[in-house]
Amino acid sequence: MRIPVWPWRRIVQAGVLASLVAMPLIARYSHYLTARQLDRVVERWNGAVQGKALTATDQVLRIGIPDGESGIPTRRPRKEVLKRTEGFYGSPWSGRYFGVDFTDLLAGLESLSAARTATMVLFVGLLVPLLGTVLLGKVFCSWICPMGLLFELGHKLRAVLGFLEIHPANVRLWHGNKYLLLVVGLALGAIGGIPLLHYLYPPAILSRESHTFVMTLFDRAEAGSFGFALVGLSGAAVFLLALMIFEVAVAPRAWCASLCPGGAVYALLGRYRPLRIRRRAEACTLCAKCDIACPMALHPMTDRTGMECDNCGICRDVCPEKCLKYHVSFTSSAIEPKAEKPATPSVPAAAVVLLLLAMGGVAQAHHILGLPHYAYDEKYPQIPVLKLLESVGNWEIQLTGFPGRPVPGLRSNINVYIVDAATRVPYAKPVTLEVYDQPAFGSRTRIFGPVSAELFQGLYKFQPVYPADGNYEVVLSFEDGPVISTLHFPMVVGEPGSPWTTVGLFGGGIVLFVVLVRAIRIKRARRLAGVPA
């Protein structure tokens, strides 16, 4: 019985996707363990996702390491566990797995072109990926790239659109676009001394976004915020989402097949790979199922795949005659004929991507992988602080909140500083403070005050308690000569979410309902007319 390839490929892809979360999680775990704070934060975050994640990480990393340290049999083997964490660092873009360094070949080329020099560290990181590509071809694209699985899942949505009677376009771009993008991107990097292609390279973007997302969740936990939110994500995440929508609606698998500069590197280096899909011509019935299934739009039915083939094995799995199989050969005769090019090259597609690159890209710089944001602050730990500034007449008013995002049910601190903008002399009369909730719909309710405070050590102190997560308004009143001046400051408590979320979900439900009704009516009309589906 022939074993299909796709389950193994899916397992590898799922493992890589899991590593996008696991690697920054291990980095954060290592941070707390090094600072001897792991047990404290796990106890403080008991029941929260962050606490459970640290506990699970601790259990996994301690597998095979007996308990005991410093003569205490029950103590966590801290030194041994920390030593093990050193074997996991980074991401699929550039990282260390089980103590072996891996660097994406595009990342290595960008580093070489921008720095114009090579280091032993870079060479060591490139060694395994380079050898694997030379022997196996573009397997990074089909088996390892974290975006590969996401793009394939996105491609499945085209069938859903078809069911809804929405017919997406099927534009095919020239495969040469990615080579043009690679050459120009490396040339610009060499001229400017700055790597550029990683701003548009999905594995690099996804690695940065996932790392920042995980780190920000822990940063928020340290500030007392545990609710789930899409935090830490930049415009690069929007770029990835737009790319997937483009592939679903306009050009299936366009990025991988025609625009990816990393794919261009792997294709060039894997041109003479020993491992490739070969066809037994005498058994082939020319059913074309392999050509239809090929995500790279190649032609395995007539042996026209060339260096674009990424050895995904999809054509092998769908072949009803089982005449396609993996074949290893080190002779030149194993190289199949050159694949055909589409009749109309789509060079402007690469030009558009290069224009985006020239405009500065879509991803923002990020902190060093593995280090939380406060690692650069020698005054850590710092209490999260909210600072708001306003001016009224000659007075300069500063409102400071501790913590910056209050926790519902717990007393918070608001300090008010009022000074003359010219002389810096403090305001000395009483100040009144009130707090109102700000619901998305309906009238507001006062939940604190009015409370008046006298000047004490140069400031006015208030300690409101907020009853629940939500958006609130702090109202400050003081005498400005014969006039009572009133200032309004926004205050976010806990994880209130946006009122637009409800509106968006309701609107999305209405749109989906309309689309479903339309699809049903079209299908019914087609059936009544005797037209096959």
C-alpha cells in the first residue's frame, strides 16, 4: 500500500507554526527562570493563559532531567533547564533548534549583500539549509515555510466562494517576477547597506509578528491585563492578511509561485537536486489530475516542472495510476525538461512589489528576539504609568495614573499636577474630580465623586475604584479666576474591547446572510432551469 505524503508534510508545517509561539515562550520562560521569578509569576497568574503557558513550558523542558539541585531533591533543576533553553532560540526566519543553528538562505544573502562581509556565525547558520536545498530542492517552501500552510488553507476558501456563487479570478503571474524582485532587492541592499527584502518576505514578517505578539501578552500580564487582544501586531500583519485575500480572490498561490524572493533563492540553489518527482510514462493515462493539483502551476504530467518544483508530493498523492514517485539520481539525465512559461509575462507585478519596497516596506523594526521590552530599562521594574497633559489659560495640567491601565475592583491612583505655565508656581486651591463610565450606547453614569482634594506636596491625590472593564472619563474641575474650568480625560480600565467589534460582527452577519440567500436563489433558479451545477 502506498503511503501518502501530505500527512507528514502537514505534521512538519504544523510543528513549524507551533514553534512561532514556542520559541518566544521559551525565551520568556528563560527570562523568569534566570531572574528566579518563575514560581512567583506563575502563582500570581494562576488561571491565566500566561501562567498556564509557563507551567506547560516548564514541564516540557524538564522531561528527562531529574529533580534536585543544591542538595535539595525536590528543587527544580534550574541550571540544567536553563542549559536546555539555550538550544531553542529565534524563529523559522533565523533560529536555533535543538542546538543547531538555521538561517533562512534569503536572510543570509541579504546579510552578505548589505554588510559585504561574511562571518563564521552566518556560515554555520546557512550550512544545513544550503545542504538541504542542494540535495532536496525547494523543500523549505513546501514543507517548512510557515506561510505555506496558511496560503494552502487560504486556497481552500476559493471552494467556499464557489459554493456561495462568488467566482474568484484566476490570474496567473509570470514565475520570473520573483527573480527580478530578488536581484533588485539585493542590489538595493548592497547599495544602501541595509537589508530590504525581509520587509516583504512573509516568513520573516510572520516570525516578527508572532514574537512581538507573545512578548506583548506577557508584558500586559505584568501590567495586570490578562484579556485576549490582538496586541503587538503591526501593519505587517495587515499586509499578510491582504496578501491572503489577494490570493483567494484574484491569483491563487501567486506569492509562492511568482513573487517570493526566498522561493527564487531556493529554486536556483535546488536546480540540480538529486531528489525529484519522476513519472513512469508507460503507466500514465494523461488524466491531467497532477497538473490541476500542482500549486506551482507546473506540468508533471508531461515532465515539465524544472527548478520550480518544490517536492511537495501533491501530484504524487493525486495520481490515480501511481505513476509519479520520488526518485533519487545524481546523473544529468535526471534533470527534466525546462518548464513552459506563461504566454504573457507579468513584469508589472514585480514592479508593484518593488515600489512597496522602495517606499519603506510594511513591517516595522522590532526589539531583539528573546528579550522583553524592559530589558533595555535599567530602572526595571517600573509601574505602568498613564500621563495626560492639558492647558487651560495660564495653567498647565498633568494627570498621572497608577497603574496606566487600572484593574476593575482594585483601588487606583490619580495624581494631578497644576502649575502656572510661565512661573511654574503650583495651583493652591482645592480641585474636584469625578469619574463617569462611557457606554457605547445610552447615557453615562457617575461611578466616583465628586471628591475635592487639597494641595499636598505639590499635587492632588485621588483614589477611584472602577467597577468593571470599560471606557471611562475622568472629569477635573478647578477655579480659574471667576470661571470654573473643567477638563475631560479618557481612561481605559481592564479589557473593555471596542464597541465597533459588536457593530462589525453584526454587520458581517448581515452580509453573510445576504450572500447565502443570494447563493440559494441562484442555485434554485439553475435547478429549475435544468442547468447542471
